[in-house]
Amino acid sequence: MLLETMGVTMRFGGLTAVNDVTLGIEKGSICGLIGPNGAGKTTLFNILSGVYKPTGGKILFEGEDITGLLPFKVNIKGISRTYQTIHLFGNMTVLENVLIGMHPRMKTGFWQACFRTQKQRDEEKESIARAEDLLDFVNLREKKDQISSSLSYGEQRLLEIVRAMASSPKIILLDEPAAGMNSREKMDLNDTIKKIRDRSMTVLLVDHDMGLVMKATDYIFVLSFGKKIAEGSPSEVKNNPDVIAAYLGDDDL
């Protein structure tokens, strides 16, 4: 198992946002995490990425307990993420945004950068080549020198995904990647998610677009009021009466 939560709980005062959630994500899978607004999905993402330290339970990554690690240490371990709202550096170029995502994997130090040593120049050249390859992955290479805020909303979403990929994670957490996208962009996103797995990255996806989730994922976990109420294949989840009652409804089937 690549990533596991064991009885994870998150309380904010008297509010329990995540309640005793246990789940396991297999290496090489594309998993979905769904549920109504307020179900605890983003809170769980914040726990997995180190933004929050859970008040109970633990997180295992490749069998190692990473509960409570700071976000940058979680990223170094191999977990990367995107956010519901776009978090790009709007005044920096498309290429620069991707290069920032590579920073945790950089090996040259402060003095090597100051004196522009051969090692630093070689690493910079390799990083730019890899960033351009990632931009090719989402058809943004031709816009690498544009300011990121000048991109369309859908392109900014793709750029944020690429920046998350830039640190070479073993698993990438995608939080509402289809938000604000049109139908065509969502179709392309489905293909992109599957191609991410082809690059040896596992995916955990949160999205309210059930068409996307059902097409893109192998396995789905369902939260409601902070608790896991179901899990299984897309067809199993789609026909689960508890999920229908809590979230999907007959109209979404």
C-alpha cells in the first residue's frame, strides 16, 4: 500500500471535520474522494499534505509514519498537491512556476548558486529541459515565457497540476481540478489524469464532477459529515444506496 490513513480524526474545537477515517491507496491507482460540501474532503487533503496535524490516528506512506510532518517534508517524501483555488505565482512566467515546483529536488546549495558553479549551471539546464517537457505534457510549452496570470482559467489549472508534478511525487493529490473548466477542458483533463499515472504517479482526486470522477478513477472513497460511508469501484459506489442518499441522488445516476 502506498498511502494509508488509520483512524484519522481532525477536530476544530467542538467540530469534528474528519472522523475516524481509514483508507488505503494502492501504488499506480487513480482513486477518487467524493462527498457533499462539508464532508471533510479538503480537510483530509490538508492532513495528508501536512497542512494540518490530525488530532487522532496516523498516516503511513510506503509503510513509514509521516503523521504531523511539515508540508515541505511531506513533499520531499513524495506527496504533492493542488488546491481548490489556484495558487500560482501570477507575476512569474509559466516556466518559472514549474521551476519553483522543482525546488525540493534541487541539489546545488546557496554558495554554488551565488558563484554560478558548473554544477549549478548543469542542474539549471537539466531543470529547464524537464520543465519544458512537463509543459509539453499539457500543451503549454509555447506559452512558457508568458506571465502565468495571462493564461486562461483552464490553462492555469493545468499549470498548477504540472507544477505539482515538477517535484517528481509518488502520489499527487488533485483538489477540484475541473472547477471552472468547460466541457472540452474536462474531457482533456480526464486524459491528462490518466497520462499522469503513465508517468508512474499515483493520483487521489477530489472533484464534484461525477462524470469526470467515474471515468477517470479505478476506486472511490465516499465521505459524509467527516466519516467514510462507502468505498469501491465506480460502479459499486454509483449503485450504493447510502451514497445515493447522502450525495449522488437519483438524478446523478
